[in-house]
Amino acid sequence: MPWSLTVGYVAGTAVRIHATFALFLVWIWVTYYQRGGTEAAWEGVAFVSLLFLCVLLHEFGHIFAARRYGVKTPDVTLWPFGGIANLERIPEKPSEELVVAIAGPLVNVVIAAVLLLYLGATVDVASLTKIEDPAVSMVAKLAGANIFLVLFNMVPAFPMDGGRVLRALLAIKFGFARATEYAAGIGQGFAILFGLLGIITGNFMLVIIAVFVFLAASGEAGHAQLSSVARGTLVSDAMITRFQSLNTQSRVSDALDALIHSTQKEFPIVDGGEHLRGVLTRDAMIRALKDKGPDTPVLEVMETDIPTVPARAKLESALKCLTGPQSKPVVGVTDVQGRLVGFLTAENLGEMMLIQSARGDKAFGPWGRRPA
């Protein structure tokens, strides 16, 4: 992920910290410094760091639960608003997603229980709610924070854990796509409430969380709809067949001419046998024109390692190449001789989804139930 630093690996999963998290810690330091000086500032940073260690353990609860069902997680990233585990796919059954979704909050339940046992009779309920009170011990603050994480994450606002639990339960009756639509709508409703509450109370972090929840819910709903459209559809049904390609002798000036006289944004580069060598995108074309000039060979500026799929393959296989962790702008489509006969982009799949939606077509979701 851009602007993130890999700090280590745990059981094959990369642990990353986004650059904005460092800025967040600086903001915490300044905020606590204004309240109580240097000692309070460092104590605030220490508390937030320990809290996000609990968040990281929460995410690994999801990760290890997902591995039980064969779902890999290449990385997990810590942001100022929490952690995001990058699961390669959604578990195939509602019951499996339910287990994966609930595993994270259960980790925080265990952490809170251990901390409360450590505190014993010295803790009271009031102290658990005073997370910003310097008189409250660090252990009590962490216990209270973990209880809050459980309660907050179980709010049925997709894409938080509570929203995923809600989707899993709804999917038993309505299927994956329709359940995601309902859960995403509820999540967006909660996001609006969070945003209004943040504005009224002046809580800037709550506003940020609200924006994230709203956008993530929209993105998840769109991806679920696209997955439903792709299921049971062949690549040949969705690929672009009328396109202009460039050859290995072409230069950037040739690509610019093709760009002006067509609506394409991506241009396949093929050799004499019509085999795909790479793809030149519009953005790469403009950068090459600015940095290297119009006579630059396209072979020097094209994007290589473009995946290809057979025309008779399932559209789901191509979708993973376009939307997965190692996504590419284009997926080439080949015939039985390996010659390029078409290609797919996220944009043309989105157009296909819009057409399917306008027609009222209902596709099978990844859990094998037809949406109602």
C-alpha cells in the first residue's frame, strides 16, 4: 500500500504502518503536552502505542480465523483510525465470515479480561471510562479502551466487525450481494450519525472515522455487486474486442495519435505473433512524453507482467487480477494459441455491472444463493 512502511512479518503476514499514523502520534504528543507538559505527552504516546498493539492483535484474530478456512492475508496496515487486514478473499460461507468477523472483538475481550484480573479489586467501573484522566493507571486505561473497542466494533455499521456479522446473518436468507447492500446501507447511515456527532462535539477523529466508514461501505457494496455479476459469467462475455493495439516498434508518438483518435485509455503492446508484451496506459504515456519525448519506444515505458486469461475462463479469475492486492490496470484475454483477442479493465466491468443492474439481472453470489 502507498505511503506505508513494513516493520516486520508475523506468520507470513506483513505488518505495515501508514505514514499518517506517525503524524497521528505527533498530534497526540502535542495534544497531551498542552494539557500536562512533557511527561503527559510521552505518557499519551505510550498509551496510544499500546492501544494500537491491541488493535494489531485484534486484526490477527481475524487473520488466524480466516486461515482456518484457507484465506490468506498478505498484509495488515495500521492507520490512525484503526487496523485493516487485507484478506485475499471473503470466506465462502456465511458461517465462516461470521467466525472471522467475531474473532477480532473476541481478542479484545480476552485482553480486557486479563487486564481486569490483573487489577483485581483495585479497579472500579468509573475509572475504566476515564481514558484521558492522568490519575488513572495505564492498565485501567487499556482495559477500558479494549472494552470500548469491542462495543464500537460490534456496532452493526459495515464495514466494521458488527456490520460483517450482520452481513453474514443476512446472507443466510438473502445471499451475499443483497446482504452486502443492506449492511452497507446501514453502515452509511451510522457513518452520517458519526459525522454529525463529530461536528457537534468538535471531535475531529470521529469525523474522520465517519468518512472512512461511509466510503468503505460504498466500496464494499460495489465490489460485492461486481463479484455477483462475475460469478457464472465467462471472460468472453465481458471483454473488450474492438480495440487498437501497438506493436513492439511503436513509439510514444504513435500511442499519442491512437489516444487522440480513440476512446481507449489502455493500449496493449503485441509482438508479431499477436502475443501480449505489455500495456501502455494513458498516464504512463503522458509521463513519457513529458520526461523522455515523443520518440521514446513504447517498450521502455509500458507496464509489463500483465496477466492473461483464456477467453473461456470464468470472469471471477480475471476479477481477482483487477481488484486484488497485486491489481493491474488491464487483464489480457487470449485464444487457444495464446494470441490476444481482447482485454478487460475495471472500468468496462463497472459498465457491465451498471447494465446488469439496469436490466434487473440477478447473479449468483459467492455463497451459492441467488439474491432475492
